[in-house]
Amino acid sequence: MSLMDSLLSVAQQALAGQGGAAGGGGPDWIGLVSGLLANGSAHGGLAGVVEKLAAAGLGEQVKSWVSTGANLPVSGEQLGAALGGDLIGQLAGQAGVSQGEVGHVLSQLLPQIIDKLTPHGEVPAAGAGELSDLGGLLGSLLKG
């Protein structure tokens, strides 16, 4: 199974209970997550998000997501604090949901997606391989 297939499978499973599965008519969680992690995003792409979360006290969790072992959980509140109220509020506005729901969904998606994007235990350099088209990769879920 390719990285793309693995990532799509994980995202579909995570979204299944969130009202945002393909064709579900819910918020565009894939678009929101791809906006966070895409190369060239205002948030620094995957590497920038990983650094920001680690600097905000979630280093142990993030390290587990990037490593090849089991992923440590993170709460929506922890992610909200780490990413900042402004960003969470912006995402909530875009999704049309509460900030708490954004935190909850991100707490389910980010560990799995970051884990799949770092299969060798390292954050890829910006523009490397499949990360260069992260928006298209995650967006294809909505068409499936």
C-alpha cells in the first residue's frame, strides 16, 4: 500500500465518525487539515505545525506521531492551546462549527495524518515527494 493509499484510508476512518466523510455534507475537514499542513501555507506546512506543537509543550506527543512507534493521544484542548485561539477560531469559522469541535476533530486527524506523512520517522523537507501536493492528496478523499 502506497503512502497515499495509507493516508487516504486513515483520513477516511478518522472522518467516518465526524460527519465529514466523503459525500457526508459536513465541514471540509480535509481542506482545513491540508491548509494547515500544505507546503507554503501560512502555518509553515508540516514542519511548521510539528515545530509549533512541540514548542507549545506537545513535544512528547508529536515525537510519537513522527516516530515509527505508537501514537500518543492529544486532546482537543491541548491542540487548541498549542495552535492558538486565533487559528482555532478561524478554522471553526471556516467549518461552521464550534472551536471545541475543531479541536476534537484535529485531535483525531493530526496524529494519524502526521504519522502517515512521516513513515521513516522524520519530517520530510518542504517540497519533498508526496508532500508537495498535500491538498490534492487529502482533497481526493472528498471525491471518493
